[in-house]
Amino acid sequence: MDHALRKHHGEAPDAATLERSLRIEARDVYGWSSAPGDRFGEHEHAYTKILYCVRGSIDFTLADGRLLALSAGDRLTLPAGTRHRALVGTEGCACIEGKM
């Protein structure tokens, strides 16, 4: 499985709708938020991560340099073992994620 970025068009669904959708296919679902400009150093997970951006924006950069830019309503799937880092946008972000 390769990474998958699904861009949302139009008004973003509310957090409760995105969380209900995610709980159908993932476990250990939780929400989090970060301040503008926060950085997450390069790392990987032992599980496939599914993440929805609920508010704001966050950019994920894969180890090969590919940039995956998420804004409200967008969904990202990162397979287990995918090296990545992230940078939060100028308005901060709120996300919901779970393990698949």
C-alpha cells in the first residue's frame, strides 16, 4: 500500500462527522491540535495511520521529498513504516487520526 491523499472539495465536514467516518475503519481514534509553525521531526509508525485535517493546514513531507499538503476536510493514509515529517500551517491545525 502506498500513501494516499484524498483532497476534499467544498465546505469541510465537521469534526464529529469525520470522527464517525474514521471510527468505522480505524481503532484508537483521537483528536489533537497544534500551534502555527509546529514541527514534527522525521519518524515512522508501526501501523497504518489515517488522518483527517479538521481545521487549518498541515504539510507532510515523505522521506523521498514528496510533499502532501492537507487542509480542512482532507484525508491522508500513511502505510506502516512510511518515514515522514510534518509542518503545521500559519493558522495551526486540528486533526483526527486512528490506526488501521
